[in-house]
Amino acid sequence: MQLPRFVRRLVIPAQVRRSLDRQVQREHPTEAGGYLDCRRAGNRLVATGHVPVDNDAADPTRRFETTVDERAPAFPRVFYHSHTSAASPAGMTNVDRKRIPEQHSLVLFAPDSEVYSYRCFKRGLARWHELPVCGQRLDATTYPLPRLR
Amino acid sequence: MAGLIFWGLIVFLLVMIGVGLFVSKKINGDSVNYIVAGRGLILPLAAATLMAQSLDANATLGNTDLTAQFGFWAGAALPIGLATCLFLTGLFFAKPMNRMNLMTLPDFYRRKYGRVTEVIAALIMVLSFSLLLGGNLVAGGFLFEVFLGTTFTQGVVLISAIIFVYTLTGGLFAVAYTDVIQAVVALTGSVALIVYVALNYGITIPAGMGPANLGQLTDPAQGAYINLATIAALGLGDIVAIDFMERVFAADSPETARKACFTGSAGTVIIGVPFSIVALSSGSILSSIGVEAGEQAVLYVLLQEAVPPWLAVLVLAGIVAASLSTGDGAILGTSAALARNVLGVRDEGSHGETVLADGSGILNEGSDKLLATTRVMMVPITILGAFFAIRVSATGMLLVLAFDVAFAGLLVPLVFGIYKPDIATTPAALAGMLTGSFTRLGFFVLVPTTYGIPNNLLFVQNDIFTASFDGLPTFIAPIVGLAVFLGVAYATKDSYGTRTLDRDGRRTVVAAGEDED
């Protein structure tokens, strides 16, 4: 019997990453968001595609709001959103920690429309933990994506 | 007289099966129709099905035996507790829960707290309702043994098979339509019984046994802890009952759900309390006709010896109705929770996997996967209920323990999830559920009696907890669960956050690049 393994890493293949970046650039300065559709590969989550979701916030340059409905793909999935202000942190804000009702959350830091940082967080027993985020080349080798503190 | 009772019960049972099979065409291969009657129950149906669901063999047969033995409040605590539950559900929970478009109660725990919480909540509910099913099958088995001439085991198997057939085919539609008949029969039987007894024997209340003796609710020596615990366990603990909530979800609007709860609450008192009053008079009635109850249930003796056959048939049909209606709700609710919340089958749009390519098989073509799985789950659930009824001698004690565990573990996360969602975090819910439930289980092992029944199953001898402590664990365990829930909630609400639900019960996502909220 094989014991279930915890997710230790998020892998975003190059074509999914390019598509994500284009969405963030297209919607800038509005905060962009949606879900990464993923599959499990051992202790890694590998993104197979992404589902953009409209931002319903009254002030979409400072917040991203939506409801979890039929647009959300099945698990495993990762909710992502962009921080579009230079004053924003590259990681999770207190609002993110309190109000994102998902198991995994990816923060894309893009103060001038280009994504400078990819940081993924996983809900633990009592708080969020950060997971490494990797890109994946066509030959399946991985490399760390940019991460700002 | 025996022939009239025999054929009267047979006709009643056949009508139940016939109605159940007739309305099964409304299912139309859709799990929403099957589990929550298409969310279209109008007020009379919703109210009748809640009323019938709340009244079971405990609230009728158990009620009369306890009243005759210990006084009015010992027996009447059962219908009064159930009525209190429906009233509180109507007042605080029916509208918001109906609005959320849930299919089973554990769905709420998933949306608000996540998958692990959902599975734990569902398992506690499945266990408690399997025992509830077993308890009602015991009552049906005895009734069939006494009045239909079967053995006890045959009686249990027969009543299990009847409930299984019409619930399997017609789901909540069959349950609701048969519940209307069952509620009318139970109401007519209960009122006719008290009127007949009052006119022919008079209502005699032995000294210190009547409703005016409030010592039964204040004096521990008169069983006050146990009586109050019964009212609390049913009044508060049954708020997290899957069968009640399934009917709340099935009502056609939030307002209908609320009104149905209030009507069901009133009906539960109107049907249940007359049994207590009649039981108070049972001693004088039986002595006036020179009969002793002996080991048999007081009500059975009264029906056999003191009332005309037509009234006996009516009241017995009412008791069978109470067992059937609670049993069918337990089978449907537990099967749906097992399929949807434990096994995780919830893709309502998918087609049934057990349908053969030519459309044959036990399920209709077009049945969705959840419908198919729920029906399949009914087989082990019904067998488990019958097993509990036939093989486990302490069904009654395990039943109250299971409902106490549900009360201790599940109510606090539900209440805070709806009314204080900003502090109701998943770690708090899990910690509260586990500590509340295990505290109750711990007391079960340490206290020599549970609701007056000696614990011969698993008792650890000790000098701290005596039988006089009986009843208190029902209150202490939820308080422990509440304290732990609040402690963990305040410790984690900032670092972990909460899942916020909108008015329709959908989870909302709020993310922000800046922190001012």
C-alpha cells in the first residue's frame, strides 16, 4: 500500500506560464485571477492549464473577488491572482490569508504588468506554508521561477 | 380482534409500498429529485414529512413506557425535545440552510470547513442514523411479533424490506408522500386514543407523576438530569440531524422551510404528548379491567385489552407509521451522505456507470452517478440497521450515545459557521468536533449508566463518576467542544482565515494586493 504524499512543489510548464503571464499583462492594472488546473505527479502538482475568472471587486486594481462556482476546475487545482501595485507584497497579504478559501494559492507579483515573482502557498493545519514554484522545459527538466520576498 | 388488527396492518403496509412505487416515476433519473425531491416540496408536504420524521417509535412507545414508569416529563421529554428542535431549526436555521442549495447536511461542512471536516461530520451522522434505524426496526419487529404473529427476527426483516423497497425506488418523493399518510394516521390515532380514554376511563394522574410536578425537571433524585438531557440532546442535538435538514433543503423556498418546521413542531407535540397523558392513566385503566402489564409494553397491553379493535388498528398503524417514516428518512439520509460526502460522488451530471449499454440493469438509463451510488449504499445501510436491531442488545443506549456525540461535535461548527463565520476556521471546527465527540465518548466509558441504562458494553470501574452523574455528560461535552472551538478559532482566525459563504452558500474568494480591509 502506498501512503498518500503531501504536495511539496508546484510545477508550471512553459506554455501554461506564458498563458498566465499574458492574462496578467492583458488585465493590468486590474488584479487578474483564476485557477490552475493541475495533476498530481508524486509529491508535485503540475499545472495542465489555467481557467481565468472575472474580477468582481468594486475596486479591481486593489482587490480580486469572485465566487467558487462551476467555473472552478476539479481538484487538484491552485487559485492564483496577481498583485498589481508596487506597494503590494510579493507574497500573501492578511486579506489573502483570511479570505482565500482554497488549499493552494499562487501569488503573481506584477507591478508594471510583467510578472516578476511566483509564490505558491499551501494551507497547513493552522497556517499557510510556502511551496517552491518551478518552471518546466520541454525536455521535462525543471528550474526555479523568480521569487521576490 | 386479532384478525382485524392483522389485516388492518397488512393493508396499511401495502398502501405504503404502493404509494412509494407510484411516485417513483417523479425521480426521472436525477439525484436532486431523489435526495431532495427536486427542491419543490410545498408547505403541506414539507410540514407533514418533518412531523412524521420527528415522531418515531421512541416518541410513541418509548414515551408511554417511560411515562408509566417515571412520570410525565420522563416520557414527554422525547416529543417535547423533538418539537423544540424543529422550532429552533425553523427560527434560526431553516431559511439560511434552504437558501444554500445543499443536498446533504455534510455539504455545509465541506463548503465552510473543507473536505476532512465533511468526511468526519458525515461519518458521525451515518453512525448515529444507522443506530436510529436499528432502534426503529426493533420497535417494528416487536410490533409485528405481537400483532402479526411473526418472530422478532422475521418482523425486523419484514419491516426493513418494506422500507427499503419504497425508499429505494422513490427516494424523498416516496418518503414525503408516504409521510403525509403516516402523519395523518398518527395524528388521528393519537387524538382518537386520548379522546376515547378520557370519555371511557377518565384521565387519572398518579400523585407526583403529572406535568405539574416540576421536580422531574429540577430534582436530580427524580431524574431531572436525565429528563433535561433528553430535551437538550433532542432539542439541540437533532438540529444536526441529516433527515430533518434534508427536508429543509427540499422545501420549495426558505419561507416554506421555516413554516414547515414550525408546523412540524406543533404537530409533534400534538401527536406525542397525548401518548404521555394516556400512559399516566394506564395504571388505573388496567387495574379497573383487572389486567397487569407484566413485561410487555404498556401501550401494547392497553391496545389489546382496553380499547376497541378499530382504535387499536389506528393507533398501531400510527406507531408503525412513526417507525416507517423515521426509518425511510434514516436510510435515505445516511445513504446519500455516504455516497456524496464520504465517497465524494457529486458530479450530478454524469451518467450512471452501472447501466448496461442496452439501457438494462438495475438502474434506469440516464440515472446520474450520485443517484446510482446512493441507491447502492442503501443495501449496506439497511443491512446494518437490521443487524443492529437483531444482534445488538444495547441499541437504545448506543442510539442516545450516538446522538450525544453528534450534539457534542457537530452543533457548534454549524452555529458558528452560519452566525459567526468570521471566526469559524477549519482548525477550530476540527478541534471542536473531535474534542466534543471524544469527551462524550470518554464519559460513556466512565459513567456506569447512560440515560438510566446500565453500561454493560464498555465501563471502566472508578470512584469518581457514579450513576448520579448520568445526564450531565450531555451538557458537559458540547461545552468542552465549544471552549476548544473558540480557543482555536481566535488563535487561527488571522493566520489561517475563514471560508466565507455568500447568501446562496457559495464560497467567496477575496484576494487583495493591499491589506486595508
